[in-house]
Amino acid sequence: MKQISVFIENRQGTLTAILQLLKKGQIQLHAISIADTADYGICRMICDCPEKAVEILKSSGIAAAMAEQWG
């Protein structure tokens, strides 16, 4: 299983914009977790096409990385 980590600013509408990009790319999310501070956050997600999701995010200028996750 692969997990995507996305670095996002902690401001109104940022998460919505990311989720809309993934929806437009027909990416289905299976799980999502967010850890935030006053200025930024890390959004971690599991989806059906992680490689495609990272490609979509990076092509839109969003910092995203993929890592293998075990059990």
C-alpha cells in the first residue's frame, strides 16, 4: 500500500482545492489524515491510483510525496 503526503498551507480553501484536483482526476480516496500547525499542515492519504494522484498534484505546483506503508 502506498501513502501520499501533501504539504499544504493552513488557510481557508487549500484542502478543498487539493480534493477538487483529485476528484477531477477521478482519484478515489480510501483514507485521509491531517496534522496541522498554525501555518501549515501535512495531509496523508491512501487512494486507488497513488502514482496518478502525485502526478496531478505536482503538475499543479503542490508538494507531494509517495511512500510505501505496511500493515
